[in-house]
Amino acid sequence: MTNREAQIFQWIMENPMISQEELAAKAGIARSSAAVHISNLMKKGYILGKGYVTSGPDFCAVIGGASIDIGGAPEEALAEGESSAGRTVRSLGGAGRNIAHNLRLLGVGAKLVTAIGDDEYARRIIENCEELGIDISHSLKTMRADTAMHLYIADENGNRKLAVSDRRINDKLTAGFVAPKMEMLNKARMVVLDTNIPEETIALVCERCRAPVFAAPVSARSAEKLLEVLDKICLVTCTKSEAEVLSGIRIRDRDSLERAADIIMEKGVKNVFILVEKGVYCACCDEQFMQNAGSSVERVGTNGAAEAFMSGVTLGFMKHMGIRQMAKLGQAAAGITLEVEENVNPQLCIPAVAERAKIEL
């Protein structure tokens, strides 16, 4: 699905009776061009026949960070105290924004609640969201803080070594700001939140939201914000270090990994996905298992894989799939993301994920 097709598909999901003339006017294109995009959506299976009956799921609400990521990687080994020749990469980031972006590429409607400043970086984020069809009308736009920025240095192999994040603007996503959004959140198929937002806001959403709440920790330290609300969370995707925080035990081997998943479920989480080096450990009330990573990918980047995994899992949940298929979709989306330096691979789409996961969508 192209960005334009994703935008048109979002408008059709919001109003299945919308006309081609209205779609053309919203997109600023000719009616004949809108008809071509609709024809392409039908060929790809997103629209079923006349009347704009869609095969896509409801919208997903995402609450979390949006940022500009700037990274550098040297051509040779880093030398302390010296400038190293290399390359820099600048891309849109933020866990919440990345998840919403991936969801749109997978044909899922997305409403993003984030915080951005009144600066050039904010304008880039807004333009990108508009192009993708991400609804950011519920987000905070303020002149009192700068848009979040993440600065990192990688080694010659692309592995991050140092990073500094200025995410102070996310503190403005207070419970008071989010509370008026509850009507919208309760209409969502599910609400995905990252832990860039204040702990009080996480607590509010978990306590008052009737839609299933998915949690995506962004670090071991911020995972602590979830400890008091695990019984309100339907699904969590986390790294080994984040799972150690959520479970309270050290993960050293397969046995302790299984025990960590057990403890997280005992605390109330219904679906647990722990991302480890060799794959993902999956657990729900019916089964627990390690799903290996499968065939290796041509790894170019190191960013965005966790958010892509959450997006794939979310797609599977919305299509009423079991935990095994959800994990396969997550792994497929993450693998595709690792093939580019950017946080999101623009080539991510349902056909690509379905082919790699070997699942019919």
C-alpha cells in the first residue's frame, strides 16, 4: 500500500459512503486519480467490491513519543577524542510515532496522541502524518517546548554505542491532557502506549480505557511505570531487560525466561512477548513457547524493530489471530524494518509481511 493509498483507505474506513469526488477533494487530486487509487486498493484486497466495504480493521489509538532521530556511524572503529569519518542518518522517530507509521503501512487506521513543539521538526512530523493518513488532531502542539530529539552514535557495524534523548516535551502529555481523549480512546479497537509518557497518564489510560491496552516499554528504566497497572494490560512486548523489570527476576537461561513470562502473566498481562537474541518468547493463558527468528535478514539498521514487531502483533490481534500467528507477523515486520537504516521501512506492507510470515492475510 502506497502512502496515498493508505491515506485514501483511512478516509474510506472513517466514512464508507464517501464519494470519489469527496476523496479527490480531500486529497487534492483529480477524481480520475482517486478512482485509480481505489481500483488499486480493490486489487490488493483492502476494499471488497462496491460500496467501499473494507477488509481492514478498526482504528488503533497510539499514545507516545514523536521525535527526530539523528545518528552517526563511523567507517572504521571509533577513536575516543577524535572525529571519525562516517555517515549520518536523520529520520522521523519516537516509539509511538513509529508504531502508528507502521500500522498505516499495514492498512490499519491510526490516531496518534503525542506532543510536538512549534518548530521545523514538528512541521516535518505533521506533514508526514498527513501524508500517511495518521490522525494527529488529538495531539498536543505547544510553543513551550521543543520537539523531542534522539541523538545516537553507532559503531562501524551499526550497533548503537551512545545515545542522548531529549524527551522533556513528553512530560506535557499529562493525565489532565489525555483525560478528555477518553471518548476517542474507548472507541478504538485497542490502545497502544509507549512508556515515554508520564506514569500518571499510563495509570489513567489503564484504569479508564475500555479498549484493550497494549504496552511497549522503551527502556528497562521506563518499564517501571507499568508495574502498578500490569493487571490492566492486555498485551506487552518487551526486551529481556524490560522483562526483568516487569517480573522482578534475572533472566539467565530458558528456565528463568519461562518463569519471567509466568510472573508477568500472574500479575495480570494476558499476552506476553519477550524479544530475545534468538527469537521471541511468547506466552498466554493457553500456551508458552519460543519462536525462533527463522531465516536471517540482511540487517542494515538497528532502529525501529521493536515498534515494527508491536505493529505486526497488533495487526494479528485485530484479525483475531492466535498468539503464534501474531508473533510471526511481528517478526516479519521487524525483519523488514531491519533492512533499512531508517526507523520505518517504507516498503512494509501487508503482502510483504504475509509472504515473509507465510500467513494468508
